Amino acid sequence: MDDKEALRVGAAVRRRRRTLGLTLAAVAGRSGLSVPFLSQIENERARPSPRSLDRMAQALETTTERLRAAADSARAVDVVRAGDEDGVRRLVRGRHQLSALEFIGEPDLGREFQHRNDEVMYVVEGAVEVEAEGRAHRLGRGDTLFLSGGVRHRWRATVPGTRLLVVSVAEHIDATYDARR
């Protein structure tokens, strides 16, 4: 975690404390840390040590990993640099409403998918074949395919060097509409 990331954990600590309905004094009592120090952390004027972060996480009934993930989500701007690897590359870090993956090379995952939320596939380079709703859809460079949440599908790259961008509403967000609610 670099300095800027460490400072961002304060917002995650504050959100978690408020979610639990705790005061700074209550968290201080649970963690053994001082109220002024916790206030400085929440206001991003102090950087917690790994030990202090662990004590805060325990006091907030969570883990340091979850606090760090929540800190990642607090970023308003985040750059993910291109890589040369084959496989799957996550284009959005942290837990956001948007999920974006780039599949690079010729992955044939050999399985069917069904997500509860909508998804868009965009072929950056190469070609893919997508089976959805009993039909095969061949997509080439620049083509997109939209899939509503709940549609069973599978896909495979049909050309070496294929790059496929998959963007969806994140799985942890319930974006489906239920008329019974």
C-alpha cells in the first residue's frame, strides 16, 4: 500500500464505524487507540501502522483486507496500466458498481456462465463465438454483444491474439428488478 492508499483508509474506517453506529470513543475503547488518533486517521491526517490498522479492523468487526478493499473503492480516479500477459486482466480495482475484465489470448474457459446482472462484450482484436439463448453469435473486431442478466452463455476465442472486453454491473450489486419488492 503506498502513502496515498494508506491515507484513503480513513474514509473506509469512518464508513464502517458509522455503519455499526459506533462513536469514536467506542472504537477507541475497543481498539486501545486514542480518540484523537482515530479522528486523525478518519480525516486522513494520520497514517495507521499495520498493527494499528489491525486493531481498528478488530474493533470494527472486520478485517484489514476488507478495510483496504473499501479504501480502494473510495478512489475517485484509478489508472490500471496495460500489460503484456495472456489471460484475464481486471480493469477496475476494488468493489464498484461496474466490473470490467479484459480477456487476452485464446482462453477457452469451457463452461457456461449465467450472471444476475447485465453484461456487454466488446471485441477489441480478433474474434469470438458466443453461444446464448440457443444461438451462436460470431463477433469480430469492433463488434459488441449485450446480454441481459440471467441469460446463460458461453464463449470462446476463434482467432489467435483475441482481446475481449467484458463490462457488467458488478455481481455484488443487485441490479435486477423484482416486482414483488
